[in-house]
Amino acid sequence: MINWLYSLRTSLFRTLSLVWLWIMALQWIYFMNNIWYSETTAIVMISVTVITAIEIVLPIKSIYRYLLEGIAVLYILHREMVAYWIYFPAGSLPNRIQQFTGNALPYLGFAVGAWILLLLSAKLVNNQRRILVFAGMLIMAFSILDSFTVYDLWKEVAWTVFAALGWLVSEHFRRFQQKYPHGWRYLRQYPLKMLLNVAVIFSLVFTVGVNMPDVPPSLTDPYTAWVGIQGETAATAGVDGDPAESVIRTSSGYSRNDNKLGGGFNFDYTPVMEISSDQRSYWRGETRKLYTGSGWGDERNSGRETDEVTPDAKLPGEEPTAGDTMTVKQTVTMLSDNQYPVLFGAYNLSKVEFVDDGKDTGSLRWNSSQSELRWTAESRRDRYPKTYTVVSEVPVVTEDEIRLKSFADLYGFQGTEDAYLQVPNDFPKRTRDLAEEVTASGETPYEKIGLLQNYLTTHYTYTNEPDLSKKVSRDFVDSFLFEIKEGYCDYFSTSMVMMARSLGIPARWVKGYAPGQVQGSSADVQVQGVQGSSDAGVYTVTNADAHSWAEVYFGPYGWIPVEATPGFSMPLLTHDAQAQDPAEPETQPEVEEDQPEQTPQSATQNQERGPVLKVVYGASLLILAAFAVYVLWRMRLQLRFGWLRLRTGQKLSPDQKVIVMTERWIKQLRRRGLKRGSDETLRESVNRWEGRSPALGSFLEPLLQLFEKARYSPSAVSESEWRSVHAHAKELKSAMKKIPKKAA
């Protein structure tokens, strides 16, 4: 135990270096969270943190330390893969090992890579010059990414600068210890004074940096200039740590990253595609099943679940065993050069007829479990199709029949993947309770879904600019339901899915496009599906039609789309003359909905990071305030002299200063119980005090003599005599601490 504590004490500067390096590593992990899957970010972040902790608290032989770190990485990998529903341990031990290794390799590479980079950096960056070069490279990289991309990385730069300053200070003290061992031993006797000085400097730099005014750039940002040349508008983002002022402002369009939902957007009515269809429909793109608390995990890496697409051949998949379907043929013509990860069509796609007027479907893959027609081009020469024709089997809901089906009827014999019931372990209890309260009067899954749908569309407001300053909860759904209470389709559809899951009803999140507008019709009867659901025609779909909704699994009836966003009408076919689902509220439509094109480093991340910055900022202000109070206390005598100078209008003489100083040490003696009598001269009082506390005599006598000279002697007190008063008063104060308090 003693050896371990000694090792920790002697490795102080290595420990500090690892802490500063860990802070820098976290900034890159935060940035990569916009690109990586959520599970990758979690695995790398936890691994780097645990490895840093092992390096700090276990100063043992390297081989044993590396072995322990490897075991820790494997455990973290296993734990997070289970938590994110990537790996489901089942069967015998050999089978589990095979399943684990088959799923773990991509994530293991990221974790091991971060492990190697962390230890390699700690070993190579070992002097002041290398620290400056290393930190400079990181800051330059962040600055380039900030300038040429839509990501706002000023916080990453600020934290990197903070860690670099800390690392340089640590390196300075390490070199001081090696060069001046005697001086270092003296500094170790006053650690609080040393730490206070460092803390004050850091707090001052941090506080000044945070409160610097926003100054517009002299030159146009390179990214903004480049986007402007292309004839587009660059997305802008706030730079304040406060969530209310840090909303990403993007243009509407099909979302590319659903890990971080939220923020605000501007409507963009640029045409995306024309769809000639026999039936008005929502044009379905992708589905998501893994909810992370801040958004939806990306399952596009599950390529092993996809099948090749053969022209005119039926796409494989589980078909509903109950209910009817209607065959709907659609021809899609793209009006832009954008590439998408999927081809769009009415749910449920059953066949691909043509792609660019041909039969080449080599870059298409069919994901039957999620009903996605994926575009998997491997090179830029594989252009996204300009035209294609698909056929869908749109479900026709047997409403009167499905309304009576209980949980046992729908899920007792034909289940679905547990992933569609996934709810995070830390999913707020009050959200679960709200779902149960809202659906208490419903007995069957269909009735409960209708009650949830009605509650969301009638109790919450649609807006493309939600007020995120109200957000407190870290969970996206919980903050919407109880705090923000307004938003667009992402808020409503995600809440619908998660509330349904909390009731044990399988559901998934879907994104694509709303129907758009039929060519040749008036806009006032075509917005959001006010017109009849059986209209055929050519629909023009714009970026403003980008939308998300929910699909709920009803056992043998399959997946049924459910609309929960106010002002939207799901073109759902039923046996009641193919009318609108009665469970939907009759709401008048507003403006066509959309969802953000991208949400890089969105307001959600700023909210996660905001509290940390607020704590550091508050601590910095507290340190500076404490330091200011300490300085004022140390300068209290000089301040009093200054005040007396203002009152008298002239500079105090040494005689006057001695008299002021005498009043101070008399007050100090009074606090120790040695009070001066009202009829006593100071010498009489000093003689009485010396009789009670002889130890004070040698300290009181020189002070008394200087006072008498200043007050009664015709000769003036010299400057050197006045300076000696400080030394005598300090000695007297130390001597007073050793005597007990006495009654006057």
C-alpha cells in the first residue's frame, strides 16, 4: 500500500499529462459523434476514459497494465453492444463467442485505435516543444473543420486550448522540479498558494475568453464562400453555450443524420422529385428502431440482412396474414442531382420494374426486415437513378376488426423483433406514466394507439422553431412532452413510437416525404392531403415535404403507418370507403412539414455540453471572486491609509501610520481578552498585560516605544522605523495565538 501511494506521488506529472490528453481526446470524440454511430461513440469514449484511469491509478509493469486494459476494452465492448441491441447473447458459450466476434470487429477497431493513439501520444509528447506542436496541430485541424464544414467547433477549440495551457503548466513545474530540487521542496510546503495562483490564471483566461464580444469576421468564412459560389445558403449556428441561443438553422430536406434530433430549420421549397402514382401516399424512405435518448441510431451497417433485387421479381419479406392490400404503381422522376441512401415509394414495396428505363438493379439491395430499398453505389460513377418504377402493396386497414383485437390476439402467436420494443434503461419514468395515463381508457392496442395519437395532436403545437430554452431533460421525448411542448414531425413521431413501446406495443420510426402537390390542382386543396385519398396523378415533392412518422406493428395485420403530427393527414386506406382513419383527429392542415437536412453538432449536443461549461464558468468566477476578496484583505491596511488620505487631503506621515498601526494591534489584543481600561494610558495597559502574559512583553515593548515617539516625541519617526512596525506586529500576532483568552 505504501509503495502504491509512493508511486502515485512520484508519477504526479505523468498523471496530469494523461488528464490533459484525455480532455483533448474527448473533443475529437464529441466531434466524431456527428459521424459515428451512437454505439461507436459510447464504446470509444468509455474505453478512453477507463484506459486513462488504469494508467493513472495502477503504476505497475507495462505488460500487466496493457493486459488489464485489453480485458477492460473487451468488457466495455460486450456491455455496450448488448445495451445498443447489436449483440444478443444466446445459446452455448462457443455460439456466444462466435456471435460476439462476428459483431464486434468493426467496433473493436475503433476502440483499439483510440487506445493506441492515447498511449502513443502520452509517450511521445513529453516536452514543452512537442506539447506546443501537438496542441497546435489539434487546434489547426478543428479550425479547418470549423471553417470548411457546417460544424461549429469553437467549444472543442476552447477546451483544447485549456488542456494545452494546463499541460504546459504541468511541464513547467516538472522541469522546475528537476532543475531546482531545493526550490521545489520549498514550493511543496505551500501547495495551496501554488495551486491558487495557477487556478487564478486559468480562471482569468477562461472568464475573459467566454465573455469576449462577438466580432464579425473581416473575411468571409471559406465554407460560406464556397457554398455561396454554388448558389446555396450555408447553415448557420449559434456559438453561445446556452441552448436557447445555439440552435442549428438548416434548410428543410431529407435528413442524413438522425443521431441528434432537434434544432430549428427554414422551409426550402426546392423540388426533389415528381411521382406519378395511382394513389396518394406518403413516400417512404428509411426506418429506425434503436432509440438512444437523443435521436435514432443508424442501422444501415446491417448489410447482411439485405437481398439482391431482380427486376419484375417479387421482393421477399413477411406479408400480413390478415387484411387486404391495394396494388399501387409509381414512377419516380428525380428533379435534383442529390443522392439518397434509398429509393422512395409507397409502403409496402413489392416489386421494382424499371431503373432509368432499364433492368439494371445492380446497386439496389432490399432490406426485408425494415422494408427499405437501399441504394448501395460503391463508386461515384454509379449515379443515383433519375427515374424508376416500383410497385407497392398498400395495406387496407380492416378497422372494425382490428379495433377488437387484444394484446394476446395480436402478439400471442406471431411476435416481432424485440428491437421494436427497445427502450433505453434510463428512459424517464414520467414519460411511461404519461403514456399509461393517456391510454387508461383503451383496452386493445389499436385503441391505445388512437388515444396516444389524439393526445399528441391536440395537446402540442407544431412549429419549425421550437423554444429549446425550456429544455431541461436530457431525453429528447421527455423534454418535448413536459418542457418544450412544441416542435415538428421528429418530435411527434419519435414521441409516438416511444410511448407506444413503453406500453408494450411494437413500433418503429420512419422518414421520407409527405405526398406533395398534384400538378394542375390548386394549392389550397392539395396541402397535407385534404383532398380525397384515392386521387391519382403526378405529385411534385419538395424539400419542404420531408417528413417523419410512426409505424405500429399489429401482428397478423403487419405494420400500419400512424400520423401524430398536427395538421397532417395520413393517406391511410380502410374498408370504410377507404376513408381517413377515424382514430385520427380532424385537424386543419397548416404549412407542409419538413425535417432538417442535417443536424451536425445540433442544439442537443450544445445542451449536453452547456451544463459542463456553466459549471466551469461558475467555478472560474468563484475563484476570481475569492482571489479578489483575498487581495482586498491583504491590502486592508493600504486601503485604510488611502481612505484617510482622501479624508485629510494629504499623504500620511510615518508618525500617522504608526498611530493607525497601534490601533490595529490594540484591537487584536482586545479580541484575545486583553482590554485597555478607559482611565489607563497605553503604557499602563501594556504593563498590566505583560504581568498577565509575560511572553508578550518582548513584542509589546518595541511597538509601545514607536507609538510614544510618534505621539509625544518632538522627533519624527523615520521611514525605516515605520517599516519595522510591520515585523513587530506580525511577531505579536503569532505570539498571541499561543496564549489563552482571558477575561478583561
